Amino acid sequence: MEARAAQADPGQVAGSTHHASAWVEAAVLHGFTLALLLGWWAYSQVVPAYQLPGPFAVAGRMGEFLTDWNRGIQLVVSLGHVCAAIALSFAIGAALALAAHGMGHVRFVIDNRLTPFLNAFSGIGWLFIAILWIGINSATVVFAVTMILLPFVIINLRTGLEELDHDLVELGRSLSRSSWARFAKILVPLLVPYLFAALRTSFGVAWKVTLTAELFGGSAGVGYLLN
């Protein structure tokens, strides 16, 4: 009886081990971030500020986006460019993905011609084409970013459509004659993980591309301030 009482509960042991592992991972991550910041600060002390400003100087300039009205407006403009490009890429990408899924004669063109072309075409190329076609304005930025994001959306949604639970889709056809009801209550919920995956990727890529597009082809935004 005493030996059994002395034995530790396996669940408690596993829980404490997991808790300790989480603490170690957090310490490593925070330690890496701190080391990176210290290395950044140390190197900024031996090079001119125009080559690499220190973290405190960068933080101060970032704070100006909250205190300076003009900089705040430019940040809002950049956010508008990002949101507009993401919305357009999702609308166009979803339409193309659904067309490829539902129409066999279109599938080959979208999967084997259009998507590889969009995925391989240079982002700077889209920007220069937009400058030639549209000029230097916000429409140029939104067009270039939209074209860069399109393949991410198409590929993610095509993957989601190919991996649908066909038994559940067939059950929906048996229970409802409304295509819209099946789309809203079955198809969209099944595609939510793929939509969020595309959104996460698109948002990260859009910010990086938007700043470059504003630098060369924009008339407003954070990238335009660097010009």
C-alpha cells in the first residue's frame, strides 16, 4: 500500500513535464529575441545611423505614426492598399478556384496554365506593368499586390475544394435542392481552414509587397514616405 501511494500519478507527471517544456521553449524564444536586439544595438554603435539605426531610434520613429497626423494618415493609406488587394485577390481567386472545381473544361486552363503563370511572374514585373498601364497612384499599388496574391488564394482554395468531404456534400444534395444553401452551410464551413491559411499568407506577403509598390509606383502610403 505504501509503495502504491508513493507512486506518482502518470497524468500529473505528464502535465508537469509538458509545463516545464513550455517554459523552456518560451525561455529559448525570448532569449533569442533579446540576443537579436542586443546584437542589433551593438552593431548600430559602430556603423553610421543611416546604414543601421539602433532599435531605440527605430522605435521612436515608429512611435511617430501614432503622434504625427501626416504619418498616421500614410499608415492608414497603406493599410487600405493591403485590405483592398486582399479583398480583390480573394474575390477573383475564389471565382477562379470555383470555376476550376465545377467546370472540367476550365480546370486545365486554370490549374496548368493560369496559376503557374501567376505564380512564376515577377512581382516587380507586375508593378512596372501597372505603372505603364495605370500610372503612379493607389490603383497601381492595389493592382500589383492583387496580382501577386492571386496564386496564393487560388492554390489554397483549390486544395480545399479537392479535399472536401464528398460524402457530406452528397448528403447536402440529398437534403436540399438550393445550391445557395449548400454553398453557405456546407461548402464555406469546410473551406474555412483553407480561407484562413490563404488570409494569413496573403496578409504577410501583402505588407511587404505594398511597401515596395508604394516606393516605386504609389502616390501615398508608408512606402511613399521612403521615396
